[in-house]
Amino acid sequence: MIAIEKVAALMNSLGCNARIKLKHDALPEAWGSTGICIPVSGYIEVQGPWPFREVEWLEINPIVMEHTGRLIKPKRHDHLSGIVSLLQLEAIPYSIVEEKVRVQFVEFE
């Protein structure tokens, strides 16, 4: 399993939202809520499948809100330390930007 597949598996198990920024677009794609998928080698899918070569970065929101009912305040889960631990273990370059984890795609091309 390549490193980005491990990142996708962790994000999906934690329920984190993600989005990607394509090299040819000025703004990133919308936040996806269905997880990260690696449908085939060299492609990533958050809102639609994109080849790694067109992706500038993947951004992960480490905060997951768990809604338990209409009258109960949602529980806030912060998965930042677990995400950072995996990225460091796999030697994946990342940065923290506005409380989000940004993974550069240079290494996966």
C-alpha cells in the first residue's frame, strides 16, 4: 500500500472531510463528505477522479463533529495528532494551514 492510500484509509476511518486543489484552478474543489478514494493507481477521488499529476495538494479537516440529536450539542473530535503521526511515520510532506492539514502531491507523481 502506498503512503497516500494509508492516508486515505485513515481519513475514511475517522470520518474526516477532505478537498483537493488542482494545479490549473485558482481555488480548491469543494469539501467532500464521502471520503477519499484511490480508484486506480495514480488517481484520487474526493469529488471526482483526478490524476495525481493534476493535483497540487490534498487538504484534510481534522475536526469531526458528531451529531447525536437535535437537542444535544454535537461532540467535537480533533484528530490532528493522529493524522500528523501517520504523515510523519510515512515521511509525507505536510503543513498546517488555518487548522487544516495540507498534503503536497509532489511526492506522489
